[in-house]
Amino acid sequence: MTQVLAVVGKARGHVLLDALGQLRAAGATISVVVNFDVSEMTIPADLADVHELNTDKTEFPIRVRMASASRRLWTKIRRDRWIRGQARRADVLVALDRSAIHAVWELAQRNPRPAAVYGLAPAVEAVEAAAADSTGATAPRTTTAHAVAAFGRAMARDVRDDTRLVVKVAALAAVSPKAMRVPPVAAAWSALVAAPGLPDRVRAKLAVRVHRSMIEAGRVQPGAAPPAARITNDRTKADVLLRTALLEAAAGGATSVPEAAGALLALADRAYADSQPVRAAADLQHTASLVFHRGLHFDSPTSPLMDDPAAFLAQWRASTAAQALWAPRERVATALPPPTDRPMRLLIATAGNANFLEEIRKRYENMPGLEVRYIDLGEDPQLHKAQNNVRGMMEHLLSGRSPYGNQVAEALGPLIDWADTVFIDWCVAAAVMFTMIDPGTTRMVIRLHSFEAFGWWPHLVDFSRVDDLIFVSDHLRDLCNQVLPQLTDGPRQHVISNAMDLRPYVRPKDDDARFTLGLVGIGSVAKDPRWAIEVLRELRKSDKRYRLVLMGDDPEPKFGKAARDYYEALVADYEELEPSGAIIRLGQVTDVAKALVEVGVILSTSVRESFHCALVEGAASGAVPVVRDWPFFAGKEHGAHSLYPADWVVDSPQAAASRIRQLTRSEQKWRAAGGAASAYVLATWDWSIISGDFDRLLLPGTAADTLPYTSS
């Protein structure tokens, strides 16, 4: 039998089993080295002899952790006695995936007799060739001058790589955050980065590394400017400014954004003036990733867009290349009213998020005299890829024509031609793609929620091709008009609340619910669950019966320092309060209405919301609503204080605790307050009320807009 040693870096399920099966069928006896936990998949013993490498990263020496993925695999293999023995006996060495190529090449340098191949087809050919050539397959192992030389080179390479890793590890240790906490070390590195005579390439790499460590060590504020002044090349300087500003944005700092954005936009404007849309689009995308970074707007309790939108976006708006992204391209004709000689055709579209469309679709898909189609770009493989191609969108908007634009027109053009009205939910990728196409006489309607106001998507939308723009609240409309001046002479604007069927939430509450606070949705820093915990602490100072139920996944710490710091503080809160039962985490809840039966007080603790459906659903259930005056909008004309009844809204955890104590003082008072809140939201925001607003907007002048609401 032909002896095969196969190396695979990643678990691939049936793909790996099929590969081993084909090698076995070709007449091979297989030993396979796997760089994953074998519990992830089962490899039958009669198929291959499996040797599992250690995957516990905490046990790796630092030279392994610092290596690249392919070299890391080889570093684990090279000192493994079992693998060395198998390699000496093998007739064929096989890398079954890309990450294993380097390891197999290194094994082949030390064992020149066996064939070394990458991929299944070459491996099968090598096995068949070895089986056919019995002489080659059983040739004695002789040490030739070539083999000795190859082995010597391999050993020299190992020594060189180890030496480089030692030097790299030492250098990184010297410039680590721990080292930067020592004042003389920090001063020395700062002086070195700013020293004259360093090549731009060296200074750029060093500047980013030092600046990152300085931020993590607390030596500089997140907004401190990086030492890029001595870099002479504009492209290299812009790259350094971008990379360091992104580090700071992830930590919540925004003061270095203007310098970095200015450098990138200058390059974009230059490329745009030189008719280089590809280059300009790249610089614009980098700028957008910085200006609209989630660390600045989503993972922080504040946002520079709320302080002064015009000032923060001044450079972005002044850029000639950026202006070309949202420049009005107009339409060849105005939208026609609904037809009278056939059913009206309504296209409902979104891009990967249909959370707020259920009631709308249900109503119109079941409405007589109306033809409805629905498309989710995220569910179509081709369109899903296109909706994530921000660079392609920008290149098309800058040039006016592109293969990407042709692809979008081919996919979406026929849908626009079919429809009388296109309703696009969320002003994100779908809105950009649909407005890349001249809609002709088709009416275009877009609904904008909250997320979009803090992102780049609306800046790519051609609002000259949009007839109506829906906001879910007045304060969101105010913000968007500040952020997007192109709306001034743009589409008609409407404020219509989210479509919610609130009746299923009306259920009798348990008596014990009176002392249970509920917060639904805690998956982002903007939801600020720690504010709810402060309310709980205030309440428990005088009454230990109060507890807090949290529904949803915790905020993700992976998005940057600001998100990580918040998450770690939240975990510390859990460790303090969970053991006593004061906090109960339910995680993702499939039946929220059922879970709310046990909640007597529903909280909205966010720093910003557009409407906050979960709060309204909780109020519909009969829970007493307590709403933080969302800081992003507090003090402005519109916000939580104008959206909800004034007595629902509080400005501090102490005020929230006071309202809760007052309204839960007795069961009678608590039930009366909850019942009043439920009656109010049902009469104001239930779909039976709001559906008429949608009918009047989407179906004007048709018999449908006069139809009463009926449950389906």
C-alpha cells in the first residue's frame, strides 16, 4: 500500500472525509495531521490514522502565537516526533488545504524522496503513480548530496525564522502598552518616531505601533494626533493618519478624525479631478469608514454627529469627490398616480432586515385589488454580494457607469418597471442600489429608521429619485435634516410610527411582576443596560424585592476598546448582583409577549432611539413605562420627552427609581398605572391605528386607502 501523510489546517466536514475516501480508494494507507479539535467531526479509524495537533492557544509559546497562520502550523509540526516518523516513511505528502502548504513544503525539504503535492486531484495522481511504480515506491532511503544540502538549508531556515521571531517578540515587548506605562520608555519611543532621518516606510509602521500602545497604556488620549508630520509622502501620511485615527475611534476618540479625513479627501479629490474613479472611491470608502466609525456613534454614550453635525461633516461635505456621491441625477419623468384600469402594483424591498415589515406585508399581500411583490436583497446570493460592495457603489456613482451598475440595473430594473410604487425599508444598501436606476414613472418611497442616520448609506442615495421619505419619529427627522442637507429640496417627508400589532401583548400579569423591572434588547452600548442597573441599585437601597430581567444578548466586546471597556464594566455589575438574584439574564427570548407577563416595569435606558418598539410593547403588556430622556436628543425640540407622555420620562436613575417606587407602592396603584399605559399605546400606536397612515401614503387615491383595518 502507498503510504500517505496528509496535513489539513481547518475542519471541512464531508469535504475532508470525501478527500480521504478518494485517497483510500486509490490504494493509500493514510495518516492525517489535523490542526483542529477532532470532536468537531468524526474521521473513521478504518479511513485514516488521525493525529491531532494542540489547538489550545494559551499553551502556545510566544514564537508560535506571533507567527503567521501557515508558519504557526509548521512551527507546531516541526518538533512533533510522530509526524517526523510518518514523513520519513511516506510515499506521498499532501497539503489538503491552503494553510497546510507551507508545512508540507518544509516536510518535503527534509524528506526529498516522497512526492509532495497540494490538493486532492494531484494527491490521487501521486498515489496512483507510486502504486504503479513499485520500484520507486520501495526504493531504499539513501542520503544523497542533494538531500543533505536540502536538509541543511531547512535547518538554517529554521534557525533564521526563530531568530527573527525572537527579535520581533523582543521589539513588540519593548513597544507594548506595559512598556509604555514607564514614562522614560514612552518618551524615548515618542522621540524616536519623531526623529529626523527615518525613511517614511519605517516611520509609518513605527508610528502606528507606538500610537496604539500609547492609547492602550493611557499615555495619550484617544484623540491625540499621531506623529505623522515628518512623513513626506502624501499617500503614506494619509495611511498613517487613517490607521491611528481608526484606533482612536475604536476607543471612542474623534479629535484626530478631521486631520485624517482631510488627508484622505484631498487624495480623493485629486483622483476624481484626474478622472480616476477607482482610486477616488477607495479613498472615499476609507474616509467613510472613519467618519462613520461605530466606535464614534454606536459604541459610545455620545456622538460627534449630535454635538454639531455641520462641523463634524464639514470636510466630507466640502469634498468634490464626496459631493459626486450624492449629486442629484434626477429622473426622466415624474411618478404617476396609481392606475385605475388594473390593480396597483406594490414592490416591498429590504436588504437583510425585515424585522419591521411583518404587519405591512401581511396587510398588503392580503388586500384585494393590489398586486404585491417582495424582495430581500440579503436572500439572493448575487444581490447579497452586490449589496456589500460599497466600493463598487462608489465607483459607479463617481463615474456614472460601471459593470457593477450594469449588474444592479439588470437585477432590479425589471422590478422597478413592473411596480407602480416601490417601498424600500431601511435607507441602506437597497436604497442606494434602487436609486442608481432611473425609476421612470414609478413612485419611490424609502423608510429611514435610526441606524442609518449615523452611517454612510444615506450619503450614497440619490434623493432626487425618491418621492417620499418616511421617518419613524420627529427627532429622527430633525437629525437627518441636519446630517443630510440634500434633503432640503428632496423628497416629501412624513413621520409614521413603526407597524406594531400590540394586542398579543395584552395579558394578565402575575402579582410578583410588580417588583420586576424589564429591559428588552441590550445588544449594543447604545442600549446602555448599565443605566438600568443603576436604577436597580437605587431601588434596592430600600427594598430588596426589586429585581431586573434582561432580555437579549450582551453587547459585543470585539468592536473596539470603547465597546470592550463597557462590556467589562457590565460583566462586573453582573458578578456583583447576579448571585443574589437581583439580575436575571434570559438571553434571546423567542416569545417576548409571554416573558413580559412577569415584568411589572418596562424600561427604556438607551442613549438614543428612533422610536423604541420594545418599550411600547412592554407598555402594551401593562408594565409601567419608565423612559430615560435619551441623551442624544435631550434638550432638543424633539426626543423621548416629546414622543411619550411627559410623566413617563425621567432624567436620571434617581428620578427613575422615584417614579417606580411611587407607582409600585401598592398593587392597586401599579395595576392602574400599567392599565393606563396599555390603553394609551393601543389607542396611539397599534397597527389598527397606524395602518391608515400607511394606506394614505402608499395607496393614495385608491379604494384601498379607505379600507378599515382588519386582522389577517
